[in-house]
Amino acid sequence: MLRKFTDYLIITLKGIAMGAADVVPGVSGGTIAFISGIYEELIESIDNLSFNVFKVWKREGFKTAWASINGTFLLALFSGIAISILSLAKLIKWLLHNEPILLWSFFFGLVLASILFIGKQIKNWSVTTILAIVITSILSYYITLAEPFASPDSAMYLLFCGFIAIIAMILPGVSGAFILLILGAYETAINTVNNLIEGLTTGNMDMFKDALLNFVLLGVGAIIGLKVFSKALNWMFKHKKNLTLAILTGFMIGSLNKIWPWKEVLKTRINSEGIEVTLLDKSILPNSYVGDAQLTLAMVCIAIGFATILILERLGQKKPQV
């Protein structure tokens, strides 16, 4: 059955959800793609992208070439991701500074429900799948304990960051934004998006040019990472699906430490705007939190995040064929 306009509108909405998740350290856009039923199609579509499309275009016309790469699907999805990132960057930045407990509570509920959803997709349990979950949970947990380091201001480093971050962004359970945080490039990425918009709207061309250069460098790295890693993921889903799901489940379990709402700050730093921000923290119980733990509101946000996954899961149950 061919997709209708409303089907592509829903795909764009899923892209918006993916973009929102990708902006926040600890949450993966790949998780949203998986639970909303478009993950495998996304990976396969990216895998099909190659310069051969131009040969098909020349030989059989644009329409055939566009269909061969599932172009309308990719356009709808990535339009949603772009809309979300461009529109939410300022809001997410504000929430991270002003309402961190409530923001992290929402995403904690989202990831918790995602673990249950992805885990139940494992059809054949074995010693191998259990070991995969345990090992990747431990690995992911220790990644969340890593201390971010400063980012060198070099073109090659930004290319590298884009390459690594996009791999994490399309991998359920691994946050590309958190990888950027570990690499010291998260603030650069968020400021790049904000400065790109501000420079364009205010006519500050110097700000716009600097932001555009960083954006292009991160984008080129991301495109290379997408193409390289999509092949491996596509093969794993087709030939080792249970093991792949176990690995993804483990990564998500370990990542819960990073998005636990209540933290004790261990180390801070001054960012480029002269604001003191957290460099290193650790998870603590709500009753040990210094200040207002906002426990009731946090529980409500966790419940909303959990319910969001249930809604996305239902939207993903009916997947029209291209």
C-alpha cells in the first residue's frame, strides 16, 4: 500500500520527536525511531543512498531514482528532525538551566518505557543475549561516568565529532548529544544552531558565517558517519536481530544513570557565556538532593514520558509499505 500525505505527515511528526530527543544528552533519536516503527526502514533507506542514484536518474528518470532511495520518506523524516532541532535548541537550553529535574524526569520515563518496548522485541532468549545485555549495560553505565573534556577549535575535530555523534544518534539507547558532551563539543553544537538562527534573523553576518562553518563541518562528519555505520546496522538487523536488540537494550539500561533527575554536582566550569555550568556530577536519591527535589512534579513528568512511548508505539503499529 502506497503512503498518503497523512502518512508522511506522521513521519514528519516522528522526525520532530527524534530531533527533540537528539538535542538532549542521554536520550537517543534512534530510540524514538525504533519505538515508532520506522527504525529498520530508516537504516535501510540510508544504506541505499549512493552515487548510483545519479545513474538511475540518467537512465530511468528522476521519479524512479527518487523512489529507489525512498526519498519522500527521508525528506519527511529529516525535515521533522531539522524543524525540531532548529526550533527547540533555545528551549532545551533554557530547560536544562532552569528546570533540569523536570526535563530529565520526562526523558527518564521515556527511556524507561523504551527499554521495556525494545526488550520485548527479543524473541529468542539465550546465554548470548543475556550476556550482551549485561556487558553493554555495564559499558554504557561507565560511559555515563566519563568526564567531558574540552574541544579543540579545529575543523578536523568538529568533523570527527559529527561522525561519532550521528552514529550514536541513530543507535537506540546511545545519545549523540551525550557523546558530544563527552567530546566537549555539545555546547559548540547547541551554540552553532542558536547562532545560525540569530545571525540570520539579526543580520549579523559574522556570527552567521562562523556558525555556518561549524554547522557544515558537523554536518559533513554526520553524513559520512551515517553512510558508514548504516551498512553495519542494516546487516545486523537482517542477520543478528536478537543479538542487536539485546545490545541496544543494554545500552539503554546503562544510560539511565546519565538521565537520572537528581544529581550532586562534583565539578563545574565556566562556559563561553560566562555562566557556571556542571562539568561532572553523580546520581543521588531525591531525599539527598540539596534544594527542592520537586518529587511530585518529577513523578508526573516521568509518567508523561512513559505515556509518550505508549502513544508512539501505537502510532508505529501500522506501517504502510512503500
